[in-house]
Amino acid sequence: MGVLDRFSLQGRTALVTGAGRGIGYALAQALAEAGADVACVDIDGDSARRAAEELARQGVRTLGLQADVTRKDEVIAAVSTVVNAWGRLDIGVNNAGIARGGKAEDLSEEAWDAVLEVNLKAVFLCCQAEAHVMLPQGYGKIINTASMSATIVNRPQCQANYNAAKAGVVQLTRSCAAEWASRGVRVNCISPGHTVTPMTANMGDDVRAIWLSNTPMGRLGDPSDLQGAVVYLASEASDYVTGHDLIIDGGYVLW
Ligand SMILES: NC(=O)c1ccc[n+]([C@@H]2O[C@H](COP(=O)([O-])OP(=O)(O)OC[C@H]3O[C@@H](n4cnc5c(N)ncnc54)[C@H](O)[C@@H]3O)[C@@H](O)[C@H]2O)c1
């Protein structure tokens, strides 16, 4: 098979969390464009359904599902819906996340718990529910969204909870990858740098200026900058890659 054919996702089925907007939507769009049937999952059911309707225009099957990924029963239900509809689940993109920081000395226990629940525990719940389908299939590709914040402490915003959760996602990815490598399930993560989405939209110009001055390429990321990576990691082209953290940050972590 030619190398470009190995990037095709024709005949594959995918589930993307946090797909209602931002990075998740861009990742779902890329998988659909490469030929996969895509289930868009989001806590905001309307945005999930809207995303599914838009992606259906690419000529693939889509589902729009409301689920809170911190709820184990809702994660299992979303995975079951995909399997009942399409017979299998090949690709799981565990991307939903929130940012709620503050100075470490003042950070509330509630903010700590909220960020760890969505950004780390929920990623585990998704990996586990997806693996329960993929391991018996003997094939699967899991891609978690971590962050360059797993590797560096970015500035000027203080977010010890977010940074710790994302570092946890990288090591969770490596742990699952090691456990499931011999059974056909690859687990990798992507780590975006500062990317323009609703999550980062409210940052002031002063903060953006600092981000830009710390980015060797001199621009912030666009969700489309992540699309090639997710297609690669979801496809046969990356079959010998597992446990990897692919940092896509315009060179930010170099400085
Ligand atoms: N934007 C950045 O600069 C950046 C950088 C590095 C990593 N990330 C990570 O990328 C991922 C996507 O970020 P984004 O910038 O697109 O954010 P966003 O806020 O624009 O989108 C996040 C989506 O996740 C959904 N979501 C939130 N909590 C959920 C829950 N409990 N269950 C289901 N869905 C839920 C939201 O409804 C939303 O649609 C996150 O994991 C984030 O931490 C973002």
C-alpha cells in the first residue's frame, strides 16, 4: 500500500470529545475529511449535534452526542451508542478540557478538583471505555489532547492544576500505550501550544503579547495546525508509534 493510502481513514469509525467547538471540532473535521465516520461528543449537546450536521456534508456518517466526560456512565453510553450504530470503534480522540487557573497559593480546592476531573480523570474514563471495545477488536487508535503545559510552565498565567493535569495525561498515555501495545491498541497524545479557540479568546492583549514573544515562530496556533497530526496518529501510517507526545507549538518549548 502506498504511503498516502496509509493515511486514509475510509471505513474507520471515530469518537471525538469536546467536538462542539475549538480544537475538538477541527480534529473531528480532519478525521471526517480523511474518510472516517465521526461521533461528536460534547457536554453542550446542541454544539455536538451542530458539529455532526456540518461534518455530515463531507459524505461520512456522523452522530452528535451529549455527554459529560467526567461521568463514567455517560462515557460508556456514548461509546455504546457508536458501537450500536456502526458496529465498531477504531479511533478515540479524548480532547475535552477546561482551564481554570489562579496563583498556586490561592487556588481553591474546588478549582483543583474541577480541572483534574475534566482534564485527567475523564481522559482515563474515555481511554478505558474505548479500550473495552478496541482490545477485543485487536485494533484501535487513541489520541489524547495533552498540552505543552505538560512540559513547560507557561507564562504569565498561573495554572498549577492545569499543568499538573496535562502532565498526568502524558504519563497516562504512556502507561496505557505500554499495557495495550501487544494487543493492537496504540495510545498517543498531541500537545498544542497556545491555540486560538474560545478557551483562549478572553485572554487580554498583554497576555497574548507575552505568548507571542515566547513563540519562536512568532504566531499563535490555529486549530488547523493540529489536523495533520490527528490524521497521522489515527491512521495506519503511524502503526509503529505508541506512547508518543507530539508537541505542536510553533517551537514554544524550545525557549
Ligand atoms: N487552546 C489552547 O491554547 C490549548 C492549548 C493546549 C491544550 N489545549 C487543550 O485542547 C483541548 C481543547 O481545547 P479548546 O481550546 O478547543 O477549548 P474550548 O473551550 O474551545 O473547547 C472545549 C470543548 O470541550 C467541551 N467540554 C468541556 N467540558 C466537558 C465535559 N465535562 N464533557 C464533555 N465536553 C466538555 C466544551 O463544551 C467545549 O466544546 C483541551 O483539552 C485543552 O486543554 C488547548
